[in-house]
Amino acid sequence: MDTARLLVTDNALSGQVDLHCHSTASDGILSPAALVSRAKSAGVTLLALTDHDTVAGIDAASAAAAEAGITLLPGIELTARWGRRVVHIVGLNVDCASDALATAISARAGLRRQRAREIAQRLEKRGFRGAYEGARALAGGDEIGRPHFARWMVAEGHVSDTAKAFKRYLGQGKIGDASVPWPELGATVAAIHGAGGAAVLAHPLKYGLTRTRLLALLKDFHGVGGDAAEVVCGQQNPVQTREIQSLMAQVAAPDPAHKPRLLASLGSDFHQPEQPWRALGSVHLPAGADPVWSLWQG
């Protein structure tokens, strides 16, 4: 795997680091340029834009970052399947023009359209007329995600906020929880490596897994070549952070293949300003963690 795409200098690490956030290219509400401006105001000096299953916002973000004096790592958050569960894999420092990444994005674009149609049909059956058209309008020509349906439901007065939309209709096991055959974990990691990037398991605490199952996920991810996991993602307490570190240490136990240990990544998972628990630049790695950006330091 060639991970030496963009070097991370000491200057890039002089402020806050945020390696997981979203713009209007997927399901965020700030344009790539506006997101970079907000990151600059938050003291971020190393940023990765990681929109869901697309790199459409990278060019605009890179131009804004160059003007703002921020180092921008091209990134993406790819949807994948681990058994029957959907997981997200962040690709950092990827070559956006690579064939491997283009193929991975194309496959997911078709699946996203399929899922959006199914979500809309399910919501229509519950009396929510015009769900697809409303979500598509909010997506602004980009791929439709569940947050677009949630925002439409708020705008139409069906729920008071997006959290309630997910809790009642769009979350796991709810009427809008449509399933499609996302690519498997190993193929997803391979696509990121094919684009010269590092594969990072996103927000491991958000999958609702038991400790045993989460350890199994980390081991399987490591086994297919995963490079890092998000030790911190958004607001979380120190106990949660220590739990992830403990599990990652077990993954790095004696390994006959002599694979390197999982590195540590972090990110706010920023989508919109009204979510202070996901504020840009608000996350920090614990002392002693081996950061994923060490892969690109000179």
C-alpha cells in the first residue's frame, strides 16, 4: 500500500486535527468551502473531508484550504458490510482520480439510489407523501442519504428535529431502515488501498455492539488490512476512549502474520453547526496514541 500521497508537516499539526467531517457533497449542510472556513475558525490545521461514498467536494475544499492555510487530506467514508451489519470505513489521503476508488464510488452510487427509493416507498406507506422528491431537493443533486429524509420530515412538520426522525422512522430496525447489499469489508479496504490511502474504521462505538462483537469487528478489520480505528469520534467520555484503546491493544496481540498494530485516528463527524457534540476541531487523541498521520510525516 502506498500511503505517501500528501506529506503532513509539523505546521499541519500545529493546531487542531479533524479527520472526519461532511459537506453538502453528501449529507452535511455546509458547502466544502464553508466547512473549511468553519474549521479554520475552530483552529483546525489538518483536516480531512470524508463525505459518504463520494469525493465530489474535495476540489472545492482543497482550493479553500490552500487559501486558509489548512492542510487538507483528501478523504471519503465508504459504506461497507460486515456480516449483516453496515459499517463505515474512512479512507484518508486517497488519490481521488484512482480507478479503484472510482469503481467503489460507482457501485455505491447505484446502491444509494436503490436505498433512497425504498426508504421513500416505506415512508409513503406510512402516509409521508412526497418523501423522495423532498429528500432529493434537499440533496441538491448529490446522492440522497437518510439525513436528507430526516431534514425533509422536520421541514414538513412531521417531527420536531432530525434526532426524532431517526428514532421513530429512519434508525436501525425502523420503517425507513432499508437494506441494500453494500460491498464487503475486505473489498472496501482493498479499494482504499488501491487509491493509495489508509483505511480507518469509523466511529466503532456507534454500531451498538457488545464488547465481544466490537473486538471481533476490530480483528476482522485488521485481518483484511485495516490501518487504523477512530479512537475518538465526536463527543465521548474518557471511559469510552479507554475502552476502544483496550480493544485495539488486544487486536495487536501476537500475530503470526506480523501485521502492524492498528493506528489511532479521530474526527468530529461534523454534519451541521447545530450539533455541538460534533463540533469541528473539538476532538483530541489521548496521550500515547499512535496517530494515523504518522504514515505521512516526513
